[in-house]
Amino acid sequence: MRVMIPTQLRSYTQAAEIQAEGSTLAELLLDLDRQYPGIRFRMVNEQDAIREHIHIFVNRDTASSLDTRLQPDDVVRIIGALSGG
């Protein structure tokens, strides 16, 4: 499936759009980490939850947990929140 990568994670992928597989968001992120070691930790914390500053959309719906079911034709968009002062 298509995975859209935010600018702050492109140092791992060298691309804005990549391909990955998984029947759940958890499996997809494991596949991403297999392809691009270290990227999963930037999105998932030590408690196996999506980090607060990361928002993941499956098609047009927000994925609230790693158990979110995926289909092969889904588009997954990873969005990193911006902050500043």
C-alpha cells in the first residue's frame, strides 16, 4: 500500500511516498521498520502507542490505535505535528 512520509521522517526513507505491507497499522509500521530501521520508534512510544505528535490517517480517517485494520489499496498518511515558540 502507499505510505506518505512527512518531511521530518524522510531522512529514513529518502522519499515522500513509499510502499509497505500489513493487515494492521502495527504490521505496517513493523514492515516500515524492516525496510527503514529506526523509523518505527519515531512514531511509536515505549508503551506501543502512537506518539502524541504523530497523526496517522488511513485514507481519510484518523487511525487511533495500532490495531487499525488495513486493506491493500489503502493510502496511509503520516503527519508530524509542528511546534515552536
